[in-house]
Amino acid sequence: MATRAEQDEKHPSGRTDSSSPSPESSLSWCLVQLSKSIPRADTLTCADPKPSRDADKRLRAGQWRALVAIRTHHIKGGSSRIGRYQAQGGLPPLLAILHRPESSRKILDLTLSILANCCTEKATRAEVRRLDGVPLVVAVLKRHASVETVENRAARALGNLAMDPEGSAQIHSAGGVPPLLLCLSLSTSPSSPSSPSNVPPPPAASSSVLERTQSAVRALFYLSDTPSNRLSLLSQGALPTLALFLAPEYPLGLRRACLRALHELTRGCGAECAREVSVSGVLSQLGPLASGEGGGALEELALKTLANLCSQGCLRPLVGSLGVIQKFAEEARKDPLKSSVLFKALCFCCKEAVNRVKVKESGGLEVLIGFLAAYQNHPLTRLAVLACVDFVYDEAALEQLQELGLVPLLAARLVDLARGDDSKMDAGLSASSQCAELGSCYDSFDFPPPEGSRKEEVGKEQGSSSFLSLRSWLLSEGFISSEVELMMSPCGSDGDSGSPHPTCSPSSFYSSSSSSSSSSSSSSPSLTPADVSPSPAQPKPVSSPSARSKPCRLSVPASPSPPSCTSTPQPKRPVSPCKFSSPPRKRARTSSLSSSSSRSSLVSLDGPPAIPKTPVFQHPYHPEPWAPESPILLLLSRFSHSTDPSGVLVTVPVFSALLYYLTQHREPSGRCCRMLLRISYNLNCLQPLVRTGAVALIRHHLCVRDLDRPGGKERQTDRVKAKIRQLGQGLLNNLHVQSETGFGSGVLTHIVLSGSESDKLHCVLSLPLISSNRVLLKKLLLDSGGLISALEPLFCLEDEDDGTDKCRTFLSAWICPPEQACASRCHSLYASLLIGCLSSLLERSKVKPDSPGALENLRQDPDSSSCPCLYQTSDHDLSLLLDDGSLLPASRGVVSGEVGVAESEYFRVLLSGRFDEVQRSSIDAVRIRDVSRGMLLPVLHYLHGCRMSGDGDGGGRCLVLSSLVSGGLTGGHAVFQKTPLAEAMMGASRFLVPGLQRTAEDLCVSVLSSLASEVDGRFPREPPGTQKRHRAPDTTDEGGALRSVLPQAYWFSQRYSYSRLGLSCLSILLRPQLPPSVSSDCLLRLVRKADCTESLRQDLLSLATAALS
């Protein structure tokens, strides 16, 4: 709108001269004119007033022409012109004009207009703040409170300056809010806006007044940039004043500007904002606008404003009664990220029962699940999960959420939380906003505040959940206009009955309650509304003695932190009937079953985390410590209470997520343990647990605890790991009890005999863990071929990159997180599960593997005196020539068996038969091809009567055979076949010396058993500094030695027909004490190195058969 001052700008002098350039075209001339000071009227001399008045008139005319030129020419054309004007020092003269009280209205109009245009640039706004221009503009606004044009331009300048946080802070500190609120009055009288909400709108306001009002509203919009600034505006009555201009008789632009300001003012709605909303009646105006009566532009802003109000529990029933929940759901369904405010409001509306019905009817559950499925790592995901928690006691809603796919989404998020990705998910939330938001999303208006009830004179029954739920319904149905109507004394007691007192919603104080002082939490003082000046529409309440007992003042913070409660008495305000303190914690249960003396009982994980990673909050009506994963576990636990939860919880994605959480979380929740125990008690879950392979995975993850998981980092303490191990044993015991019944035996038989390939495989891997019935095990594992089918995937390792990889087909879904499900991990997991199955079978066998005690019996003290070596003392009349040219002497009669017993059938035939070697003289050497010295020399010593020490034959002290005992697997060779003991065994097999074969085989088995004992820790280790014997030289850790030697030893047993050595290798491998990573790696290497996989299969079957016989 063009004002009179703007019309005068076009013709400042009344005439123009186009023939010559005017001086106004020079910015320097304009700045010089502005810099000239105009003398005040009282300083003019009375001697010759006419010349002084003429000079003053010319000076004012020059300034006017300069201002017009600057306004119309020098700052037109974009930011470059404004920057040039600022660079040449144009701002100080403008501020000097504003500083002069004698400046006329027209001069002020032009000056403020120029300043407002210049303040559209960020650099100019910073310069104005540096020159202390903000207080000058505020002073002009206060001095000219009745001049509409000056108020309009000053409000516009303040609005531009408030675009920066620093400028907004300066305007608040300079007292710029009251004159701006005065501009919102539709009357020109400065005393009229004392109660603007009570003044009816005039029938027709002038355009200048509406323009001034819109400029002031815009300034208030930018002044609502921080929580402290919003609280300051609310305390000065800004909200009811802005609500006045939402009426349909005002222009659309003004109504839209007021909605923008209200939307910003209600951001992060707190207790003071809720009180102002309740008494101002703005909800009745926002409702029609949100339903589309004012057009699309107003509808969106009204919806977002109502969404801001949903953070307060006392307002949500009223908001829900306006019919906007369906709007929230529709907009959030279109684009949840763009409509994040509306989505948050939809989540908050799930807190009260009256609104939950509307959320279900409007399709809000589909919106929640859709958001969880599309945005797993968004900060609002936590709000969506908490919204689902509010339906935890609604059977129909839970069934609908289950059908929509809630449980797999919760399982995926649980895995992310166990991995430690919660900080990444909540990166968009600061610490303070996260704490405040957590308090808001826990609060429900249907439940009393944590600990304690309402004020004593109101009655204890008004603090019950039934009363509060009734209160929500009364609000939503319109029987009461606000919650304060129910807070009057029902018996007409003196003190508070004369005036209503708004209550404080717990959500506004929940975030600050954790940081309040210990004294306030112990005494639980009653809180009053914020200690701020009342709005113009609210009468000042009368204080009473009863209202002054233990009051609590809510101070206005100077920083954008949430309001904090202090215990400063304030008799001017009545006591709010709300009390706030920490919610009661559930006392720890003690039982004889959980005592330290009962080691077989399960240890509960109810206790709070010792060193929590994230702040642990307390949910108002869920007593356990509330960690980030608590809502997920609460929902999953709720599903476990159904008659048959197997279809929901006993699935591969969900159960694998639960196991991953238990093993990877630093301090797992006791609710997860109780949920798994509840599942293991349910007979309906036995068959799904066996079919999916969950039984074998329980042992693998919980009982044996694979500590060497690839890429994993050990987070749990020994105490937590002991609890998890005990939980796994308890789960298997529960399933074992069910399997021993007739029902359980029938279920297992049905799965093996008529189940699918995967079901049969998983059942075979689980059978020895939960059943001790030898007849049933023999029938299902051996007679029906169950074990043979379970061994089949083990011999398909060459199909890693093929689609026929059975290990990956059966177990890829059990790998958490799913992106780590590679072929090698699947093979390792399957090998570990198969070892768990077979080792459980061997534990029931009476045949035990060889122990390292056999090796101790063969060792001798090197310093002990004994008989000399019989091979060295014999008469040698035969020379054996090797391929390397070395000669080994021997006694023909002893070697061939002519003297004594023939120990070697090979030499007996060679030297006693019809071969050429028999006819040769003692001088001629007998050539032995393809034999090394290490293979032949132990054989010759043995044939001459030498024995390994301790065999009881009194064979004397033989250094060659004794060296096999002291270092048979050393000698600088990384390959088992090249070790001295292996060469001796090869020689004994080559030259058919069965006695030496048995002795060397026993020694090899004993050495391998000793290596395994060092790994599983069943036997004491050698003291530091002692040379460790029988160790492969290429390994540095005990597990590495066994990984290297055992597969080679089994290959050696197949190649050289040492069948007992092969079975012993498998028996050692299947020891339950070995770590899963070591045993599975050994088995995979053994399969790859095996000379004959069919022979390996038969060996494993023979071990199982012997165990079940």
C-alpha cells in the first residue's frame, strides 16, 4: 500500500529539470546532506529568525531530497547497490537521524524505509547491530506509538533485523516486544490494547493499520526463534493477541502471517504455551482452518500448528476432537519426511485412549509401519516404535500391527541397536532436544504424573488413571473447555474455588526433572505455572494461605534450555495440583533360585546396566529402566504372551535378532531373557524351534559363545557372559523336558520322517541337544539316514559360488547382520553346528578319546642311567644303501627274523627268500629306493630290539626312538608328513612293522590330544620358559597349532592306513571343550585335505554308531 510519504517521494521538490543532471544522482552528495545537523528550534536566535528559518528549511529540504534519492535510486537494483551504500558509510547518518527526537514523521518514514530495505542483507544487519542500531529503532517505535506509518516501517525494520539470532536477542533485550504487541491493536489509542483478546474486531480497519499489523506479526515470527524467546513472548501475551487475527473477516495475507507466527510460537510447546492455548480459545479457530475452510495455504499452517500442540498431553484430547487426526495420517502417508511435524503429532496422539481409536480408524497404524519399513535409520523411528507401544494392550491393534509386518521391522532395529548404530540413527537429535522429546513421548494424559497424585484438596481419586482417562474423554467430547475446570475443589473449599487454575503437563517438566536438584526430588514440591506476567486476557488470581504451601516457581531461562523448577516461594500465584518427581523403580526380586548356591538356576538380567552407553530413562508406567531397545522388547514380549507365538516370534529373522542382541549388547535386558524362556516353555513352539534350527543356534550362540566372530568386538563382561551361558543352558533344558515326552518324541519323529530337506537337516542338528533317548536317536539319526543327510552339505564346499551351496541356502538367514552372510561364514557356522551335534552324541559314549597321560608314560628322563642302545651294540653284517647315497648298517639275521621273532615281513621276504639281495655278500650294499633316512633308521632300531622308553620291554636307552617322544612333531618342518614321528610311521607302514606302527600311532594320538588339551584348558599348561614340545613350528598360538596339525594328521591316516589315528583325530575334533572357531576351522580344513571324503563320512558315522550302541 502506498502511503502519503511514499507518494511525496516521487515529487520531492515539485519540479524537475531534465536538461541538467541533478545533484541527487551522486551518493556522496546525498550522504553529505544527511550528515548535516539540523539545529533544534529552541536554539534559533530571536534577533533575526527569518534567515535562520530559511537555512533550516533549506537543510531539511536537502535531507529530504537525499533520502528520496537514496530510497528510489541508490539502493535499488539488488544487493550490490546496498553493499555499495553501506561501504560508503551510509548507515551511520541514518541511525543519527533516528537518534534525533526532533526528526519529523516524513523524515522518519523515509529513514526507516531505507533502513528496512538495507537490512534485507546479512552484512548490513551485522553492521547495524555493531552500531547499536537495534535500540534506536525500538526507541523510535516506542516514541511514535500512535503514528501508523512510523510503526509500520519500524516493525518492518525490526522484522528484518530479527532474521539473525543475534538481532533477535538484541530486540528482546532492548524491550522491543511490548511496542510490537502494541502495533497489533486495531485502535490508534495507545491504551486500548491492554486486553486485545477481549476487544471485538472493528467492522472495517484501514489499510495502513492492517499493513502495520502484518509487519508486526512478521517481526514476532522471527522473534520466536529460541525456546527462551518463545517463552518470553508467551509471558507477554503474544499468543492470544495473534489469535485475534485468525478471524475470517481479516485479509488472507494477515491471517497467513498470524498462522506462521503462531506455528513458530508453539514450536516445542511447553506448559506455559499449553496454558495460554487453553485460556485463549485459539483451538476453536484453528480447527476450521485445519479442515480447509480458509484455503490450502491456511490449512497447512493450521495443521502444523495443531501438530506442535500435540506435544502436550493436556491438549491432545482437544486437538483430537477437532477431527485433524485423519489429516495428520493422510499428510504423513504422502511424504513422512516432508510432513515430519505431522508424523510426530500422529505418534503423540497415540498416547491417549480417545485418540488411539481415531488413529486406528484413520489408517494411522499403516502410516507407522510404512515409516518403520522405509526409514529404519531416521531419528523419528524411535517415536514410531513408541507409538506402537501405546497399543500394547489393544489386542485388535496388535493383531493388525502383526499383519502389517511390525515384528520383522522391530527385529531389524534390534540388530542395529545391538551393533551400536543408535547414535547414527539419532544423529539428527541434539542431546537437549532428545531428552525433552523422550519426556514428551513417554507422557500420557490418561495416566497420573509419576509418583504421587494430585493436590490433596482435589482428592486422591482424581489422580487415578480412570479419572484421567475420563478427563481426556470429556475434553475430546467438548463437555469441558479445558482441564482446569476439573481442578476446582468439589466441596467448595476456600482458597482456589474462586478461579480456575491450569495444570502443568508432566511432559514439559520430564526432561528437566532428571537435572533438578536432589532436594526438590526428595520433597516432591507442587509446581505452579510459569512465573511470568499474565497475558492481558487473564485476570490476576488472588493468593491464599493454602496456595502458598511449598510452591515452586518456573523461571524464564535466558538460554534456550527447557524450563527448570526451583523452590522459590511465590505467594502471588496459586499452587498447581500437579506434582512431579522421579517415577518409582521396581524393587529387585530375591529368590532362592537366584542365589549363588544354586548354580543350575537361571540368573535374571533385571538389574540396571552397570555402565550404560546411553542415558537410561524411566517410563512412567513401565517400571523397568527404559533403554533404547526397551520399547522393541516390550512389544515382542507382548506377542510372546499369546497362546501360540511361534508364527510371530519363532522365525529365522526374529529369533536370530534376539540371539544377536543377547550376545552383542553390552548389557542385555532381562525382558529378552524372560521372553525366550516363555517361548521355551510353550509346547506350541517346540516344532518351530526345531524346524528353523533355533535349537542348534541357541547352543552355538549362548552356550559355547563363539568369541572369534569375524569383525566382532567383545563388549560383554564375564559376569554378563556367564548369565547368557546359563540362559542358553536353561533354554535347552526346557526343550529337553518337552522332547522327552510322548508329544515331543512324536514331533521330532514327524519332522525327520516327513519334513522338508531343511526341516530334516535342522532337526538332525538339534536332536542330540534336546533328547537323550538312545533308541529314538538311533532310529532318527542312523536308521532313517538323518545323519547321512546332515553330513551331505559338509562335502559340498567346492560349490561356494554356485547356487547349489546347501550351507548358504540353509543358514544365510541366521547370519546377523545380513550383509555379512558370505559363503565362508555359512560354512563355518554349519561346521560348528555339526560339531555340536556330534560332540553331544560322543558325550554319551562310553569310549573316551586318548588323554595326554599316554604321552607321559612314554617320556623318560634324559639324565637317567639305562642300558645302551641295542642297535649300536649289534654286529652289523648288512649295509642298506639309500637314494641319497648314505649307508645304514644292520644285522642280517636280526632284520630278517632269523634271530628272534620276525618283526618285519618286508625284510623277512627280502632277505630270506629268492631275491638277489639274499645272495649278496656282506660287502655289497642292498639298495632301498624311495626311502629317506628318517623313515628307515627308526625301523632298524626297532628291529634290533630298541624300544621307546616306558614300554615295559626293557629295550634300553635308544636316542633315536626316544627323540620321537620328546620332539616327534618338531624338527623344523611345517608339514606333518615331514616331521620325525610321521617319517617313522611312514617307515613302519612301508616295511610292515606292526609293532612300531602301533607304538607310533599311540604316540601320535597322544601328541594330538595334548595339543587339544592346551587349547581347551582342561590340563595345566607348562610353566613359562619351558620349551613346549610337539608344537608345529609355524604356529604361535595353541589353536593355530591344532588347526595346522589335525587336518594333516587325518589325511596322513587315510594315506598310510592308520585307521585308529583317523578316528582319534575326529574324536579330538569333536571335543565339546574346544572353541567353536578352532573346531569348525579344523573340520573345514580336514574336509578339504581329506584323501577320500567317503572314508571321512564313514568314519563320522562309525563314531556316531559307537556312541549310540
